Amino acid sequence: MNYKLCLYLPFILFYVNSFTQNNQVLYDFDQLPQTLLLNPGAEVDYDKHLGVPFLSNVYFEIGASNKDITYNNIIAPSDSAEDVLRNVYNQNLSNNDVFLINQRMEFLSAGLRLKNPKYYLSFGMYQETEGFANYPVDLANLYFKGDDQNDDGVPEYGNPFSFAPLNFVGELVGVYHIGISKTINENLTIGARVKLLSGSLNLSTKNNSGEYDLSSSIFGNHHNFNDMNLIINSSGLINPEGTERIATSSTAFKGLFFAGGNFGLGFDLGLTYHVSEKVTVTGSIRDLDFINYSNEVVTYQFNEDFILDDDTYFDPTEGDELNYWEDKFNEDYNNGLIPIDTIQTSYNIGRSPKLNGSVKYKLRDRRKSRSSSGNSAFRNVACDAGNTGDVLSSEVGIQLYANIKPNSTLWAITTFYSRELSKSVNAKVTYTYDEFSAKNIGLGISAHIKDFNIYATADNLLALPKLKDSNYQSFQFGMNFIFN
């Protein structure tokens, strides 16, 4: 049995994934159809919409909380995956450091107002990739340094290494959704969304426990693994024997359409409430989801304490750590000394809930010249009483975001200013403070050409001139037909 793949699992997301999906620029921006995915209770002033297939929303986000995790520091000087891992290790990270990746593409997006105009129905399908990992410092130290953390040729006895921080998830899912919003009265709009999920690929572990330490006696060294409860789940990635990767682009794509037999259900809820004519409060909770994985499932489980007796101590060779640990593992496993269970039964994964909220204050700015060209493309534009000129609205506000992860919660605070630059162009500028950056400035632009809409957003604009030195970036764009 080849366990090289298994040994890579605790580290694979450190360099492949660098997940939060805040979407602070898009949230409640210009009443775009995609804002309904962030808040099912967002206000809708148009009568129907149709997204351009595969192009109505294309989104990508990648980041690491440590500012030294950049392309130039980690990827550029590397010739192999092991070099990447070593470069990450050399940044002296902590258990609080996280890595993330998000990617989304809408295959279908549409909606229409029902016969009762208080209701707006929206539906569609999108593909989503998500990855998230905490950095487990103890395991990284053990992997690279073994029992001799001081590099003085003498092992440290009684030095515990914890498995608890080991926490990662990577998944590829297809999401089929239908939502409805209702205008309760002129002040309140509520909405809900139901989702059917097709899990294509999954790799995850969380809520682990256990410690390793080295002790000695007159009989030699003892490698002690105590209070062990460690589970790594995978679906669609590794064959049951653990000898090879089985995921291909073809099988992954089919898995988005329920071909793999991994099924899930989810819900989103949201609201918009006008406290006054100028003050509006919004809120949503998303991804109250779970998926049952049953296709090509392999679960590795350590739930027994054990001791490995040895005359030596763990001492991996620098630059050849993976082969060292693979040989060590195979030797002890083949001798029946490591109680690992390989299980091929289905498992459930709860996705990470996301919370959004905002408070915004509406401003109004009178145009210098009078226009008689008809209604604005933005139907919420109003004219002051007794004034015949158009008024372009603008808003300022604050947004709050939280993403509840195992062992941690990602959060963000965003201030924003949005403005209708003309009857057909709207812009939103954001400043976001979170774990990834203290100077994240974002920008969104939305333009209407008759019934056609095109929009684009970007985050962390100050890092764009030196993108390879940035630890976080996100981009998205989309095209829709919006009919009033």
C-alpha cells in the first residue's frame, strides 16, 4: 500500500489553496441579480432577468492571512511541491494563520416577477470551488525537524506536538437553487433560497485531537501517540487502496450534475428593512448546508493510542522529508504497529455558514443639468419634490461579515460609498479590514446599455501593481439582461 498520497493530505492545501467569499463589493450593489445570492431578501425593482450563460458571474478569490505568503516568496523560488512546503514553513506561521481559495461560475441565472408583484422568483445553477486550511504549527515542526527541534543533534524528550490544529476542507460542488423574495410593505422585504447540492470532490478533516511526544527508558526511545482521534475524509479523489489519484476533469465535471451520487440540501435567508427614508438595514445568513458523500469514499481514521519503540528518534533529512516519513510510515504500518482504519462508508459534511449585515445612509446629489431623456436605468432614482431635474442617489454605510469555520471564524468590516455616476453607470468603493489586509480598497462598476448589464469588481487594488507580492486578491465580473 502506497501512503505517499495520505502523507501529503495534511499539507496539500497550504500551497494549492491560499476561502471566505465575502463579496463585500457586490453585496447590495446596484440591485444586480447576483446580489440575491448574497441576500435573498435584497430589494428587486426590475421585472425579470436572464444571465448570460457561464458569464453572468465569474468569481475568483485567493489569499493567506500572513502577508509573507506571496507568489514571489513561496512559488517563484520553488522547483517542486516540497520546496513550496519548505518555503511556507520558513515564514514562521502560527496556528491562527489561514489559507483560502474560492472560485465560482454561474451556468444559469434567471428570475421573474410573479403575478402578485410583491413576489420575485429567482433560480439558477452555479459551480463552486472552496478550500480552507489552518496552519498546524506543531505538525509542520515535526514534519520538518522531527524530535530535534533545536538542530543540535540531541532529541527533545517530553515535547508534545498537538494534532488539534489540523483542520482543512477542499470541495467542488454544483448548486441548484430557487429563491423568492417578498415585499411585505414599503419598509420590509424578506427572502429565502433553497439549494440542492451535488458534491463532486471533497477532502476534509476537522475537530481532531491527539498528541505525540518522545520519551525514553532503559529499553530505548518511545514514540507516544496519546488521546488520538484523527479523521481524514475524501470523496472522488483517491482509490480505496490509497494508491493513486482517481479524480479527472471529466469525472469532476460529471459530479456537478449528481452523477457521483453525493447529494446535499441547503438554505439561505435574508431581509432588507428601511428604518427611515434614508437609513436602511440589511442582513443575511447563507450556506446552512450539508452534503452526504457516498461516491468513491475513503476515510482514514486514527482513534487508538499507540507507542512505537525505536532505538532512534524522528530525524528527517532536509530536502527529503516526504520520502523519510513515507519510509517510516510504511515500515511501522507493515509491521502492524500503526492502528489506522480505512473506512469506505458515507459521511456528512456541514458547510460553513456565512453572515452578512449592513447599515447604509442614502445621500442625494443634484445634477447640474436638467435631463428629459426618460427614466433612469436605476428605478430607485427619485426626484426631490418640486424639482424637475434628475437626482442621482449615493449611499454611505458599513458592512459586517463572518464566516464560521471549524476552530476559527473569519470576519471582515467594510465601509463603502456607492454612487450613480449617470443614469446608466453605478460605482461602489469599499475599504475592508480583515485578517488578510488592513488596507484593502475595492471597486465595483456596473453599466447598463438598454436591457444589457455588465459589471466587474476587484479587491485589494493597492496590491495590483505588484500582484506577485500580494497575499490576497479577488476579482469577478458578469453580464445579464435586466428587463424593467
